Amino acid sequence: MKNTKQYFGLFLGFIFMIITSFSFANTAAHSGEKHAKSHEEGPIDTPEKINAYIKHHLQDAHSFVLYTDGKTGKHVGFDLPVILLDGGLHVFSAAEFHHGEKVVASNGSFYTLHHGKIYKTNKEGHLRMHGEHPANYRPLDLSITKSVLGMLLTGLLMVIFFSALARGYKKGPIPTGLGRVLEPLVLYVRDEIARPNIGEKKYKKFMPYLLTVFFFIWILNLLGLTPLGFNVTGNIAVTLCLALFTFIIVQFSANKEYWGHIFWMPGVPVIMKIILAPIEVLGMFTKPFSLTIRLFANITAGHFVLMSLIALMITMKVAFGPVASTGMSLLLSTFIFVIELLVAFLQAFIFTMLSSLFIGMAVVEHDHH
């Protein structure tokens, strides 16, 4: 039974990879037709065009497009609500932008969508370009984007999963159903991450945060490997926010010994204390910086490599033929996909492990002999 579940999981992963491959191929084909008609650029069949397409795919968006039908050109997906603060509240659907082709009028103001970002313009939608970037004013964007939707979905899944786990404990000491899957992970975070790094006396205080951040990152990483196209943890704003939570918890939970070791390190000459204090203060900020970059860079790189391998069916079609190039692309993509399943867990583990380590360094009580 256990082996059957493992094989079933691998089978689902392979199906996801195939769906993603054909979604990429369909969207690329339609994008190439659209560019050929409007900009005479031809299909997306060069490394430069594919890299540009992948970068665009990894960015956040106001519309959720699952794929584009290569024959009809119809986008399959849905548009998300746009919420702007600009001299008042502006709420409308992203469908009014028509994928950046039209200007939206709202309460006497005009807005246009350019490379996933909203700018305030005139009635004609004119953008004042400063190099490659528009110089127009950008209103405060509080929209429900793809990343926000992914975080809301993850939060909802966590509420459902852990509510089921809590109900399972009410029936007896051994959870049933979904709780059997979650309990080993919860115990792993407690016994292998929190207890060794924070200590037996104080680890319980920080368990809610550590469990939340572990499952939040892990589920988001898994959603990013599905055809839904989420890339939330590949957004540096999200990883920075998570790192700031760890930073704030560390600073507000730190004891006097922690601050003493930073500003007036005991056991060293006074002149060395003066030299080491600025270095220790700098170290306070390099820790959240490392958390931010590590998670962002690893997830983004994984998505980029995975989509690049899928794109081999396009770039290698001339040299090896459509069947051989597609087979090679699917084989390599499936291999990387399995590796990314491990990376999804590993990055959640590393972020939680380092967070607990930083917290433990701040709350530990040293024995003085």
C-alpha cells in the first residue's frame, strides 16, 4: 500500500509536468502568432525570446491565465480585482485592461498596465519613458494578484489541514485521516528544529511561528510546481517579509546577554569591543538578508531551469525533430521536477532551521562559571 501511494504521487507529478509542457507550448505558439502580426517578430523559437517569455511568466500578474489556445487565441483563466489608492479608492477588474491594450478610467483618473505594473496616464494612455522604464506616477497597488491569491489559498489550506488535525486529537491520542500525514511533520519541526536550536525551556513559545512559516513556504513551493503557475516564494518581496518576521521576533525576544554580546562583548579588550560592536550590529541585518536571498534565489532558479528544459521541445525541434525533442524535453523536465519536489521541502526546512537558530542565539542563557 505504501509503495502504491509513492508510485501514485510520482504519476501525478509526471501528469503535472506534461500539462505544464503543453501549456507552455500552446502559450508560446499563440504569443508567437500575436507578435508576428503586430511586431513581426515571429514565433518564440530563439533563446532570447524564450528567456524573455520565462521572465515574464515568473513575474506577478493581475490576471490568472492557465494557458492560451493556440488555434483560437482565447485565454483560459480569469481576471483578478484591481485595488488602487490614488486620491481615493479605485476598484475594478483587471479584465478592463485587456492585457495592457486599453486604458481604464476610474473616478476621473486613467490607468494603464505595462509589464505587470499599473501606471497613471492621460486619456490616451501615454507613458513617459525614462530609458526602458516608464516615468509615470504609480498609485499604491493593493490588488489581489497571482501571488496574493496563492498566499490566500495556502492560508486557507493550512486552516483546513490543521483544523482536521485538531479534530483528530479530540477523538483520541492517535490522529486519523489527514492528521496522520501532518503529525510526523509537526513532530519533526518540534524535535529536529525547535528543541535543539532554541532549548527545552523556551521552544514552545516559538512553535506556532516555526510551524506556520515551515508549512507556508512548503505549500507555496509545491503550488509553484503545478500548472497553476504560482511563483510566490520566487518573489523577493514575499521572502523579505518572511525574513523580517524572523528579524522582529529575534530582536524583541532577545535577552540582555544577547545585546551584551553585540554592543560590549565580554572577555575581550576594550579596543576590540569598540571594533567588534559595529561588525556585530551589521551581522544583525545580514541574517535576514541571507534568509531573503537564499529562498528567493533557489526557487526562482528552479523555476527558470524547469521552464528552460520544457522549452527544449521548441528550440531543438529543427535539429532533432518534434518527437525526439519533445521526448528529451519531458525526460529532463521530469527529472528536474522530482529534484524540485525535494528543493521545495528543503528550502522550507532551511528557512525554518535558520530562523530557529537565530531565535535560539537570542534567547539562550549562558552558564557562567
